[in-house]
Amino acid sequence: MPYSIRKLLDAFGPAPPRHTSSLELGDLNDGKIIKLPDDLKAKLALIGDPAGEDRSKQDFALLCEMTKHIKKDRNLYATFAASPRGQDALTRKNGHFDDYMRRTLAAVRGAKANELTKVTIADRSDFELAASAENWRDYFFTGDELDRTPLEFVVDRLIPEQGITGFGGLSGTAKTYIMMSIAKRILTGGFLWDRFKTNQYKVLYLIPESASGPFYERMVRLRIPTNKESFLVRTLSHGPTLPLSSEVMKGAVKGRVVFLDTLIRFMDGKVEQAATDMAMLGDSLLSLLRCGAVGVVFAHHAIKSQDNELTLENAFRGSGDIGAILSAAHAVAQLDPDKSKTLIQVQCVKARDFDARLPFQLQGKPYINRSGDFKLVKLPGECHSIQGEKRVVRNETAEAEITKIMRLLRQGKSQRDIEGQLGVSHNSDAYKEARKRFKAKEGRDSKTSKNDEDLGDISSK
């Protein structure tokens, strides 16, 4: 008689905690069949039970072995279900196959996470001792034994899965709003800013530098659901920053896209200019992926002096090791100095193993208040460099100011009136240019008027 699911889980460790599976209901049916090594395919073709071992237990062992070659639960499901072994389980479970697979995969992922999370910086020596023993071959792989799943994205060509993504920019460049906007779209899937394809995942948003009240207000402004288990938050109000290597974090990140806002709050006393410290921080970030995080996204500050174009080196302040750990890096720059539009350019400065998107522009005001999100105002390929776009915006801003001054001059307003209404000094470039254009126009109008008078005199004769 086959084991019950409870006996199966008891045989391989405690039942997985709540939220162990990274899957939302129904996601298993979207998987792909992955090619496996011949020896593993042969095992999946065996239906008999010559040793009398329970078949559910065998299924569990085979799925554990398959995780060496297949990362995603949905692809594990599809590949196993397509095998003779999977067809046998389908018959055995008689209408309960999906539930059986969900529970078994949860147990498999729980067992793998427990194994992997033992490998931390603190006990690396134990890991190395284990790897040097008789089972050393278990720690190395041939090319055919590697997972062959192509690179996939949380947000297409912006945020890769199983990688670390950074958004770097000066303070006050709307990095938090941008990351919250991305997190909102990840909750539902679809198209970020009506353009970039986004997969659906749960979110863990950590923001130790903001109290709960202001963060809640931002959630409301961006129309992020405030009552969903799929969007979990920890703020300044909830206590000290949790270390990235803590047991709580290891459990919390499974199946979620993790947002760290900002990176410096998770350095735990490390110095961002020190390469050794940043290498250790990088290991902590990578450990989140090993513990089951779908991806890690963080905000970081840029170098304050930004006279030149933003690059990986100056968009992310500190040691070059910060940029080195990133799978994707995006520079964020505010284009309008007065922030009247919250006009932001996002420019990819690093893309590992994929083609970088061309720069694009987002506008916050008034769209966040109207519709709860940014509007994509320039598509990839429609933008100049950040410095070039800043010049364009400066010219547009100056032109608008000149137009306002000229309107008041035509109304006969005095210099003092104009300064009072617009806050523009008469020594400013905009005021001088407006006066120059106004006088030139007056001269043209006067000349036109005189010509009209002369023509009138001629015709009267």
C-alpha cells in the first residue's frame, strides 16, 4: 500500500513551513520538458518496484536528483509528468496527481534548501571538508549535467531571475518609487509600464530607512494592495535590520523577489569602499538566491559628482565588487532640476548574458496621482544619453521661462512685477534673452507699422 503524503513528508523530514513552495495555484501547468542525461532518463523509465520500496518514496528521490538539472518547479513537474514514471504516478493518484506533485515538490525544495543553507561563510570550512571527502564528485558537474534552462527574467531584459539587480542613482531620484512600481507589477504579472513583460511572483520588500506610516502612504499612492500575503514588508518601525544571513531571512525569501532599499542599510558595519567587505556582502546576497529567492533587487547611491555620463563605476558608489556581483545594473537620473515632472531616465550600465535595453524615460507627475504609476514617456531607442537629455530638458525649461517673461512684457509689466510673479532675477539669462527677443519683436512690429503707414500715404495720393 503506498505511503500517504504525510508519511512521505515524515520520512524525509518535517513538513515544509507555510509558503515553502514558490508557486501560485495553477503555475505548474506552464512548464517545459527539459532534456536529461541518459542515466536519469533510464531511471524515470523504470516502473517496477523490484526491491519493494514504496513508489512515492522513489518519486521523491528521483525528483531530488532531477533538481541537479532543472531549477524551476514548473519544469520539474512537466518533465516528470511526461516520463513513464510520471504517467505511473498519474494512474496511482487517480485524480489527485496535481496535489501530490505540489506536496512532493514542496518537500523536495525544502530538503534542497536545508542542504544548501548549511553552506554559509561561517561554516565554509566544514563545507570544504565535506567536499574533499569521498563524495567530492557530488560537488562538480560535466557540461551535460548542468541545468540547461535558458536565462529567464522577472522583468524582461531588466531584472533576471536567479540574479542580483541594482538601481543606482543620487539621493532623491525616485529609486524607491521605481522599485515599488516594479514590485507592484510583479505581484500580478503582465506588462510593467505597459511595455515590459513581467512574470508573477511574491514580493519581500525590506526598507529599514523608512517608518511604516510613510511607506504605507506610498503603497496607497501606487495602489499596491495592502492586505496581501504575497507582498510582505519590513520597515524601520519593525525593529533592527535583520542580517541577510539570519535564519528568518533564509525562510522568508523562498519563492519571492527580494527588494533591499537601500543596500547600505544591510552592510552590517561593512565599509563600502573595502573590496573584502563588499565581497562578503556579495556572498550574503548570493546566499539569498541559494535559499530560494527568485531574484534580489537593491537600490544604491551614486557618486555625488556627476558631470560625466553615468557608468557602472559611478552609478554605484563604493568598491568595484558591488558592480561585479550584479547580473543587471541600471543607472537612474532625474532630468528635470525642479522635479516638476519627476522625469527619470533609466539606463542599463551592465547586462550579464543578455542584450541590454536601450535607455528609456519615466514620468511620475501627474501620473502617479492620477493612475497610481509612472508613465513611460520615451521608449527604448528614443533617448539620448543622460547628459544629452539633461541638456534638452534644460533648454526646454529655459524656453518655457522665456515665454512666460515675454508674455508679461507684452502686458506692460514692470521688471519688479516680473521678478515678483515669476521669481526670476533681471540678471538671469532667461530674463536677458526675453528682453532681447521682446525688443527685437517690438522693432519688427514698429517697422511693419511704419511700412503700413507709408503704403497708406502712397495710396491716398
